[in-house]
Amino acid sequence: MTLLSANLNKVALLRNTRTIGIPSVVRAARIALGAGAHGMTVHPRPDGRHVRAQDVRELAAVLRDRPGAEFNIEGNPFHGLLEFVREVRPAQCTLVPDETGAFTSDHGWDLGRDGARLEPVVDELKSLGVRVSLFMDPVAEAMAAAAVLGADRIELYTEPYARAFGTAEQEAVLGRYAEAARAAQRAGLGVNAGHDLNLENLPVFLRSVPKVLEVSIGHALISDALEFGLAEAVRRYLDAIRRGNAGAEGESR
């Protein structure tokens, strides 16, 4: 089954609007893991508007007490991200080319432009025993370059799919994601996905895009938690994943 990594940035964002420590990022992590989430994702940013250094340390401790649950730290490696990775050694580091002060991540790497400076970063992460994933647009031709760089996985940036969902463009856009995933897999890369996936569009994505190993979901998951509660929201995303995976298996027969 595709694994669910719950992104807790929006829990931290809400907490940071006050100085009393609630909602607790650590408590949210324990609730999500208890409901079946397979891991946690955080994206510390230089401006500190989301998770902060102490959150990263505390979440790493929570994950160490949960055998099999993975910690994924994502962000721009040229904006202080590696300091966190060196300290806590997460299972996975997802390298994202977001700019300082960016509203949200909004594009994947251009490896023709950025590959040379990413290469020593990838090498260091692998020397630390950390799985490396590159945040990528759904461009099939770029996947071989990600493999040459030494990445273990790519994470498909799915906002364009989310925007196309329910429109006449949906099938064509899904086709590009499926083609990119197959190209990555032919190059020996695992495939993750994330950004604006939700309960409605997630099963369709997983039915169409083959062998997605992990989805990282934060904004929609925390938004749904306001209605359903966090544990129930996690369970609903796990059910959406199961339905998507089951549909993919049925179509492959």
C-alpha cells in the first residue's frame, strides 16, 4: 500500500499565532501515528513560520520510539535544511527548490540548472544514511538526470493535477504524471507524490499513477481534521489510499 506521511506544518503554523504552545505538534504526531499514519513530514523554513528547530528534535524523538514509522524532512538544502538533517538523521530528506519567503512550494527542480550544486548535497545525505528524494515536476525526460545525480526517489509535485481535477484537462494531466512515474521507475527511482492532494482527488491519482510509494499530505489533512478530528481524518486518508491502490490493481489485471 502507498504510505501516508502526515505533514504537520499547519499545526505549527496555528500554534505560532500564540505563545502558549497549543496546538502541540508532538501531540498531533502521536494522534496521527496512533490512527495509522506511516510517518511524519515537516518543512522547516528560514522564517520559522511553520515547524521550528525544537519541533524537529521533538518529532525525531517521537519517531525513534515508533519502529517502522518514518521521519521525512523537506525543504531547500541551501537555506539551512542540512543542519536539521545532520542533527536528527531522518529516514528521508526531500529536497525542494522553494525560495526564501515563498508562499508555498510551487515548482520542482530544474536539474539542468541546479544539478551541479545539488550533487554534493545528495552525496552528503547518502553518507549520513538518509534516503534522498527530489521534488520534481511531472516531466518524464528529467527523471534519468535525477537518477544520475544519485537520488533514491522523486516526489511528484501534484498541484497542477489538483488544479486540473474535475476539469476537461484532468486525464491529459494524469497521463503526464503516469508517464513521469514510469520514467522514474525505469531509471531505478522510487516515486512519492505530494501537494494539494485531498480526499477527493487522491484515489483517482493513485489509480492512474503506478506504484506510488508514499504521499505527503498536510494542508488538506489538517483542514479535514477541523471537521472530522485528526485521528478520523487520518483514517479517511488511509481509506482513500486503499481505494486508490485497489483500483490500480484492478486496472492492471
